[in-house]
Amino acid sequence: MLRQTDLAVLLPPAVWRDRPDLEQRLYELLSELRRLLEDYITSDPLFYSSHLPLPVSPSAPPMAAAMAQAAARCGVGPMAAVAGAFAQEAGVYLQQFAAEGLVENGGDIYLWGAKEHKVGIFAGNSPFSGQIALRLAGGKPLSVCTSSGTVGPSFSYGVADAAVLVAADAYLADAAATATANLVQTAADVKKAADFASKLPGISGALVIKDDKLAVWGDLQIIPIVKD
């Protein structure tokens, strides 16, 4: 854990055994990325507080620039992409050591590997919470990012129990999840929110949940979670 950046990293056990320095190297990478981002926020405090798209200085570090770009595509502020940004940067770094793996940061996931992936959905007090999962094909790296107005500390203008967005890019998926969740004020809004997500270039799937209502768009397969 590095202040607000609290990653869960799943890699084959042999990777950790063969690379005993990997955890420290990953920590150093994330520390440097965070330092650069914090230094930029100090020079441009609006980058941190804005809930609307914001241009960045030409001197902005690559992570800040990528966050702002993804957020602008979705109509939200740059920090809407921060959790996905750290998940992706960690995952991209770890791919050189592991053929498969997963990085989770505050509900935002970056995963890779040839095997099929199953991602369970937590949606607060919704009856769907803990009952369904997304089945995703293996192959290219994928990002699954979630925003909620009823679960967790992140700010949302909406009250979605879960807005789950799938994309190749975690910066984009994270920002899109925020923008999609912002649109949900009642259970009747889930289809409208999913329709909004469908129009965002780069998004391959969306699942929006509020109470007992659910809307799905894109190339997603929903499966029940079978409990022992």
C-alpha cells in the first residue's frame, strides 16, 4: 500500500519465487509515478479538484497527460482515471515477468493472460451483488473498472450500485465508469447509462446496476456465481 494506492497483485507463485526483488521494484516504480503526479498537482491544483475535463501543461508527466486525455473523452475530471492509471501501469510493468496476472486497485482491474477470466460483481445492497460475474475471453490485456454512488469513498454524482466498464485501457475504463455512474439517479436510469457508455470510443462493454435493475451493453457474458 502506498497511501491511497492499495494494490492487490495476483501472479503465478513461481514469479514471486524466481524474482524475490519484484515487490520492491514495483513499489519503487509506483512511488516514482506517484511523486511525479503529486508534484504536478502541486503546480496545478485544479487537476486534482476539477470534475470536468481539463487541459494539462506540456510539462505534465505522462501519467497526468493520459489521465486528462481519458477523462476528456468521457466528460469528467482527470482524477476519475487515477485508480485505473496505477492499476495499468503496474500491470504493464509486471507483464515482462509474468505471462498472466491481475492488478486490482480500489475496484479497478487490469488483467492479462491466455486463460478465460471471471470477474465477480459487488454492487452494494443490490440483489445482484455477489451473485453474478463477467466471463471474459483471454488473450489481450483487459481492464474492468467499477464506479459506485453507494459503495466506497469515491465521489459520484449518481447513486448507481455499480457501473462496470470493460476496455483495453484502464485509464479510459476508469474515467468511463465514473461518467456512467454519474448518470444513475434511480433504477430507471440504468439503460440510459449503459446507452451512454456504448457511445464512448474504446469501451467494449458496460454493466450498470441499481437496486433490482440491470442493463448490459457490449460483448459481455454474464454468468451466475455458484457457491459451494
